[in-house]
Amino acid sequence: MDWREHIVGDPEVLAGKPVVRGTRLAVDFLLGLFAAGWTEAQVRENYPQLTPESLRAVFAFAAETLGEDVFHPLRRRAV
């Protein structure tokens, strides 16, 4: 999948954060919903402007950008 058809960044929208084209729904926001346990059906019910393709693009974008050569080590949280 070519996520570029669905994910865009515009300095005038959310300070340039990657969003789903035609929305103000940021990729990190949507990933956070899934991380919190939301299902695809729940996300699409609450945000009907999203398509199955745009949601796949969110994951494709995340997979590609996390797979880049730059590695951001995770910090341990204090217990």
C-alpha cells in the first residue's frame, strides 16, 4: 500500500503532524486509539470519514517510518 495517498503533512494543520488526508485526525492519535483497545469498527463508527484504506495507511506509515535507519531508543520508566 502507498500510504502517501492517504497520509499528509501540512504546516497549517496540527503543526505539520501526519494526518489522514482531508481530516485533522493525526496518525499518532489514531494509533493511540488502537493501543487503548479500540477496534476498527469503533474507530470508523466514531470517525465515519475514515475508510478501511485510510486506516491501513496509518499502519503502513507507522511501519515504514519506524523501519527507517534512525533509531530512537526507548527510555526506561522509573517503577
